[in-house]
Amino acid sequence: MTVLDYILDGLEAELALERELGVRVVECDRSLLKPLATPAAEPPCPAEPARPVEPVPKPVVPPRPVVPPQPPQPVEQPRHASGGGSPRFVFLHHKPLSPDAEVMMSKIVAALGESPQTAPVVYDDPVPAAGVYIVLGALAMRRWMPGAKAAPGGWLKTPRGADALVTYSPEKIVRYKVVTPAVKQMKLDMWTSLKGAMRRLAGAAK
């Protein structure tokens, strides 16, 4: 006998006694006390199969066109305002200038307000016509004016009768790596004589 049956038997006996005494008319129906059948658990719903994740397509970037490097464009040399590109000064030398001497002459030409077209350095024929010729050193004077003599800063005439200033060769000045007082004096004398050539050219143009 289970505990539940034991309790129910006692309850029925008590109810039967109460019915006999006329206190209760309630009867005990054991069928109502049976445990309810547990409904069968519903089978779980089958899980939906996982959908494959489609890869996101990468944007297509068109390749950049390969542009070949352009060669540097030549820089147009400035022209003198009144010369139009024709020589005003012609520097006479006996041979091509060294790189250091070229740098020095470029600075001199720029300081004169000229360009390589209006103040070229000539070391071979033909010699262009110019307002003033500047002989760069004793060797250049021997090359272009054989037999002529003049100290730096002096003037003489070319075989064609044009004015020519004698001054130092830039090769002589750049040869000294240390700027001594003597080198400074040569530069000063050269620049002073070149300013005289500018004044003479300006006077001839009037």
C-alpha cells in the first residue's frame, strides 16, 4: 500500500463516519485523484540548415595608366631688354672653360644683367659682332690679338677696330681654392673693369 492509498483509505473512513452521522454527504472519488498523464513532448522542430555565407565581391579597381616620364623642358634663357637676344658683350677665351670657371662666368653674366645669348663666351671662330669685347687673360689676348699688349683693366682695339677690354681669366681666379686678399683684389679689379665696359657700351648706345 502506498502512502497515497493509506491517506485515501483514512479519508474514506472518515467521510463514511460523517455520512452516517449526517454531517457530510460528500463521497471520495479516487479516479479524480489519479495523476494526469503527462502529454508526450512534441519533437523539437528541425533546425533550418545554415545557409552558406556568400563572399562579398571586392570592387574592381581599374589599373592606373602608366605615364612615361617626360623629359625636362629646356628653360628659356632671359633676353636683354634692349638686346633682343643679340650679343652685347662677347667674352673671348682661348679654350673651353672648366666647370668651376663656367659657374663663375654665369654669375658675372647674370650680374651684368645679361644672358648667355647676349654675353656669350667664345673660344673659337666665328666671333659674333658685339658692342664690346672682353678678353679673358693673356693667353686669350695672344689667341685673338697676336702681338697686342695690355694689362688687366686696359683697353685696346680688335683687328676689326672694335673696343676690347682686357681682364683676368676666370681660370686663374678659380684655381685658388683659398680666397686670399690677392684673390679678392683680382675679383674686385675684374668687376670694376667690367662696370667700365658697361658704361662704355651705354655711352655708345646714346
